[in-house]
Amino acid sequence: MKNIQIYTDGSSRGNPGPGGYGVILETQGYSKEISAGFKKTTNNRMELMAVIIGLESLKVKPSNVMIYSDSKYVIDAVEKKWVLKWEKTNFKNKKNPDLWERFLKIFRCHNVIFSWIKGHNNHRQNERCDFLAVKAALGKELIEDEFYENL
């Protein structure tokens, strides 16, 4: 089974506002960067989207995956099993149900461990993901976050 590290970060310029995510995938000397920007979204949506995109980008299933994130929102929801309780209530009165459902689908395909890292603390990959997320949020070709914009 492959061992993969995924570094993630999300950003929004205003909350809500234009936003983006940045992802770095690393395994055995290979590295890939992924980012995209959205017209109107939130920071938490971009933090979660970064994790989802990272996992969805993996070709080998299952893989052993270590996800590094500075998002307590994402990490606590998973590690404290809140998201499983939310799922049982069909995400009633919870934010971002579309992304949490998408997350759980891909999360269950891999062996995933989360590691929290302090943001803006000179962690090389986290700083790079932040740069990618901000650059994407400031881009000219922003995607519509259809679920969020149609609330």
C-alpha cells in the first residue's frame, strides 16, 4: 500500500468572499501541487475542499494517507467523530453538508490520519499551500461554488 502525505490549506478573501485552496501531494520523491479559486465561498469550505481534492487525486486505493492541515474545523470534525454524528442526522442544521458527504465518500476509500500544524508558522509545505490558496482566490478565472452560492 502506498504511503502518501497531503498538505492542505484554504483561504477566503472575506468570509464569505472569493476563496481558494492549495494542496501538495508527496510520495516517494514525487510531489504535485493543486489549486483552484472560487467566486464566493468561505474559509471553512476551502479548508475542507483542499482535503477532499487531495484525497480524490489519489490513484491508488486504498492508500495510507497522512493529511497535514491547519484547520481545526476539519480535523476536529473527523478526529472527534462529529462528522459521523452529523451524517446520522443527515447533516441537519450543519454547514457544508455537500462537502462533508463528498469527504466521507473518499475518506472511506483510504487509511487516513490527520496531523494539525499551526498555520503561518514557517512550515514549508503549509506556507506553500497558503500561497497557492491565496493566489487561486485572487485569480481571474474563478469557479462558482454552486452549492454555497445557491443557498
